[in-house]
Amino acid sequence: MSQEKPASNLRGHIPALLFLLVASLLTFLPWFLKGNKILLALPGDPFGAVWSLWRVRFSVQHHLPLDFTKLIGYPYGFKQAINVNILWSRITYPVDMLFGEIFTFNFFTFISFPLTALTMYLLGWQVTKSRAAALVAAFIFTFSPYHQMRSLQHLTLAHIEWLPLFFLALIKLKERRSPLRGLFVA
């Protein structure tokens, strides 16, 4: 019985991962056709998220604090609590500076799909050792109604790639305990 080389083993996963990437691209085809002109979202919270992206860029450009603005709640202003939105703005800021807030919102919504597909595929492979089962699991999880709706409403909630990644890290920790694996799970 011969062992497969790691490189040849990795090549076997490429068609499934390409399929998931193409499915993600097709889901966002309207955005790719219109670019920076349309916001792929439902009315409501996404407009606040886009405004928040703009406000962070405005605050940085005008040397204003990121956690306070007088643009709303005038004359007293509004103090933003330190939460996920402040942390998220650190990640989105470079893309926003280059391409604008609508592109940034759409891009980070889009990227949640291939990232979710990848992490769920890795978890499915780890659990089943079957490429077909991993592909089906990744497709179902990535294009679930929950993910589809969250991607149209809440940018941060669309990023569900962390769930399979957490369980994958937990499985790896159970296989072999180490401080690094424990830190990754934490």
C-alpha cells in the first residue's frame, strides 16, 4: 500500500474548490457586471454599514476620533462603543480607501462565500475523508438560506467561515494537544 504524496493529494481537491469558487462568483454576478454602482443588499442596516465605512474614512482623513462623531445626534454627537464594528473598520479601511464604500461592502460580502466554502470543505474533508462529501457539505453550508439572507442584511453576520474553522481547530486539538492548537481554538 503506497502513500500519496502531499502535493498530489492536494491537487485532488482543486476541482471541488474551483467549483465552489465559480458558484460564489455566479452568485455575485450582478455585482461583477455593475461594479461600484450597485449595493447588493436589502434596504435597512446595510445603508448604515456603508455610511459607517464612509464615516471611518472621513474621520481618518480629517483626524477625527473613530469612536465619536457629531455628524449624527447633533449637537451632542454620538459615541460609538468599542465593539466589532470598530474592529471591523480596521480590516475594511484599506479596501475602502482604494475603491470606496460600496465596493468595500460588496467585496467583503462576496469574500464571505469562498472563505466559508473553503473552511467548510476542509472540515468536511477532515471528518469524512471524502472529497464528494466535503464538497456537498461546503456547498450546502455556504449557500444556506441563513448565509444568503445575512449577506444581504448584515456584513459581519455574513462571515460564517469561522464556525467550521473553529470545529476544525477543535478536532485538531483533540487529535494532538499542544499550546498552539489550544490557542487557535481559544
